[in-house]
Amino acid sequence: MFRQTAVALSLASVAALTAACSNSDAAAKPDASTSASAKAVALPPECENHPLLPAMPAAQTLAGKPLTEVDCQAFSVAMTYGEPGTSAKITLIDAQAPIPEDVGPMAGLLVAAQKTAYESVSRGVILAKGMREATLSSPAAVASIGGENYLSVVMDGPTGEPAVISVEPQDAEGRVGGLMSALKGRYALTIGIEQDELSGAEAARAAYQPYFDAMRLNALP
């Protein structure tokens, strides 16, 4: 749970820093309060020609939830489907994207935020996979967590790199974390679903599969 929180904080810091370093003409652009229907029809101006956008979902609706927000920052794109309380958010970060020239002394912080976001996701993937493999090697260990439905999920991705979803043991109600994937040594993908009742590996896979499948990760350079 701590590592999931650390990853979330890292990603939040990236968004906060890039937003703080937006160009001076940002006030002329539509703000985050733009209506959900408008956002579903047209991307915000800052998303135009964004290099990460081709790898994001093209669908306006996923798992029955409409696209309600798109946020493009210097080296990240986030898409939210559904309304607060039941939403799903997909975030893709490029840890090697160039820093905007006009950010001045904030450049060092942005570089550090990029690196931290990718490394947090990469470590999370390694940890989840390692714990799953270690547990599977011992029938007693599998039994102690409540069975294989309480193992972390590992999903194959189109680029050959896995995505993982952490799942807690049965005695912790099988709570499900977000999906994470580290790609090509530079990209960090996270997907989070607001769904308190989600429990166990089978439910985790079913909930996250539509969003992961909608990604166009082969488009990443």
C-alpha cells in the first residue's frame, strides 16, 4: 500500500510541476472546468501534436464510462473516464521528454519529477512480479494469502512488457491497487479506478482489461 501511495504522489508531483510551469498564455486556454461533453468532443489546445497522444485510447467511452477530461502537460497525458467517485484515470508519462525552454529554474525539478515517476512505476512492477513468483513457488504461501485469486495480476502488453495490478491477501479483503507498466525504459503508465468494492485478482483483471486494451502502446517511439 505504501508503494502505491508513493507512485501516486510521484505522478501527482509531475502534474503539479508541469502545470506550474505552463506558458504565460495558458490563461487564454480552456481551464479544467470545461464541460465534460466539450472535452469528449475536442481535445484541449495544449494536446495538439502531443507526442504521447497517439498511444492513448481513441475511444470516447470505455467500460461504459464516457471520456470526461483530458489533461496534457509537457511530458504527460492523462485521460479520465466517468464521474468523480466512479471514474477511471489513465496517465502516461515520458521520463525522457524534453523540458520546455521557458521554465527557467524549475527545469531541475521537472527532470527529477520525470525520473522519479518512471522509477517508482518500474520498481512497483518489479516488486509485484517478484512477490507473485515467490508466492507461487510455495503452495503453503499461496494458501496463506487465500489462494491464487489473491496474487498480484500480471498482464501481457503489446510491446512485450508486462503490466501489473497489486492485490492484497484475502484477510486484507483482497484490496486491489492500480495498474502499472514501465515501457521501453522511459514511459510510465498508470491506470486507477475508483471502485471500492473491487476485490481479488479475477475482478481486478476484468475491471482493468478494457482500459489497458484500449491503449495504443505500439505507437510509442
